[in-house]
Amino acid sequence: MKTVFALLEYFLVCKPSLVGRNHSKQQLLKLPIAVLLLSLLVSSSNVFGQGTVAFLNNSQSLVTSAATGTPLSSGDGIRLALYYADDGITDEASFVQIGLSTGIVINGRFNGGTRTVPTPIPGGWAMIQVRAFEAAYGSTYEEAFAAPPQNGRFALTGKSEIMRVNAADPTEMPPGVPVLLYLYLHPFSVAPRTFPLPQLAISDALVFEGDSGTTNALFEVTLAGGSNLVVSVDFATADNTATAGSDYAASSGTLIFDPGESSKTIVVPVYGDTDVENDEVFGVNLSNPVNAVLKRSQAAGTIYNDDCRTSVALALYPGVTINGCAGKPYQIQVAFDANPNQWSTVTNFILPTTPYLWFDTISPISGQRFYRTVLLPP
């Protein structure tokens, strides 16, 4: 390129002497050809400009900790990187890093030297941003921001405001002098990322006790909000009016949600018996979430006493006596003699007392009818 500029200087300075010395027409015709060649070379070299920015800050643009408000020091392990985009772009995803990251020198100050900033025209405008990140979590801002927690927290990260910088336009300042970044840079801070963690919740469960063996009470634990991290949470049953060992089997453990999973089930066996007793309740508690927060951490497991269920026998009249659990919901079903195995619902109601005389005022009177009751969940 120096040769090209030397050629240009030669022709511009020597052109009058060439004419004055009556050189041949062939020699004079060489001049515009050489100048045209030089013009093409210079034009092609200006596809990208070469502005420079001094990547450093001063006491008016310190980097601080959001937790304490104090300037960072070299022992905090924070790195800073310079990013740029073409003039007018504000989408941070379009910014790219210029050069290597640099560290804090002392008291929130950094000095990363002079950086070349590509611009569409020589020394034109560019959009600039400084990003800070904790090096223990990654080698770039993006890696640190996306890294899983360490020691119970995410990486310290932070970004400056987006600045529109004139990248050493010779009309603004002498050529070759880098723009001082801190003339545009405002103070900013670093902190662990604050976007919401996914939420864990557990649902209640109801199980009919049964007369023998075990019946499983199923508690659904859901993870809402999504995560690209592995989520875990501990669970354990707890006595209430129901007692572990006699009414249900104590259970505890840890649920693991891999990325993409949103639901897990806790299974608690409930022991059946024929004792007429009140409904009983036990609890299931969630604790110690990792990479998530607890939205609903306690659930109630209801052991529904079903030892007072009564099947109603054949009836030739609309009034039948029901023996059952007073205060609980029942469904009354009917089947006619013509179709003794085809049951249809007559009504749902709460049994007020036991025994209770109930009259069927809904079904048509047409010969023999069979009735039965079904105990419903509350």
C-alpha cells in the first residue's frame, strides 16, 4: 500500500514537469491509467474501516459489585470483554467480541489496550458494549452466563449500556489517535443472573382405604417454567391424623428432573382395613430444592374411610333405606329388571343421616328396580 501512495505522490508532484518537458503523448497517457488503478486500489481497501478504541475506564466509569456497591478488585476474578456491532444495531445478540478479555486492575478499573473496530466506512460510527463475567464459570460472557450454579449461586455477570462511538474519524480527532472508551462509558455492576428459577409444586392425593392389602396414594410433583439444568428436590411423609406403619407406609427420597422433564410421581402405600373410622390425613413435604424454588411444598394425603358403604337391595317401591357414612357424598344408581346389569345414575347427594329413607321421584315406575350406592370422593 505504501508503494501505491508513493506512486500517487510521484504523479501528482511530477505531472507539471512532465508536461513542461514535452514528453511524448504515450507517456502522458500513462498518467490517468495509473491514477485510475490507484483509485481502484484505494476504493477496495475501504470496504472496512480501521477505527481504534482504547479499551479502558477511569474513576467515572468504575465496575462495581451490585451486592455491596463497592468497586471490584483483581481478586474477584472478573473479566471484561469489548463487543461491537454496526452503527444503529441494538440487538445484543448481534454483537461480537473484539479481541481477548481483560481483567480488573484495581478499584473497578481495567485496561485492555487499543482495539481495532471494524466499521462500514473508514473511521465511522459503531455500537459498542462492555460485558463483564466471572472467569471461574467460563472463558466468555456467554459461557459464564449459561453456566450452572457453583456453591449455590450463578456467575457474576454484567453489561454496560450500548454506546454509539465514532471510531476515530479523522474529522473528529487526529488520525491514529484511539477513542477513549471511558468518554462514553457509564458505571455498571455485576451480579448473579436474576431471571426466575423454575417452580416446584406438589398436589394433594385422595385414596379409598380398601378392606385389605395396600392401595397407592399418588402425589404429583410438577416443575413449571422449564430449565436447561438438572433439578432435584427431597420429599418425606409426615404423620397427621394418620400414623405411619399402621395407616400408611412412611416414604422419603429425592426426585430428579432432567432437562425437559416436568412431572414426577411420589407413591405412598396406604394400608386397608375393615374398621369403621373417620377419614385420616398424612402429609408429604418437599425440601432442599436445587436449581428451582418451591411454589407449593406441602401436600395432604387423605385416607378415605369406605367401611360404611352399603349396597341397596331389590326394591318394588320408590322408597329405599340407605345405610352409609353420614355427611359423605354418594351416587345413587338404578337398574331395571329388563336390564339388571345396566346401571344409570339417578342422583348425587350428601347422606344426611344413617340409616336414611330415600325416595326415587325421578325414575319411571315400571316393575322391579335394583338400586346401589357408590361412595364418592369429597
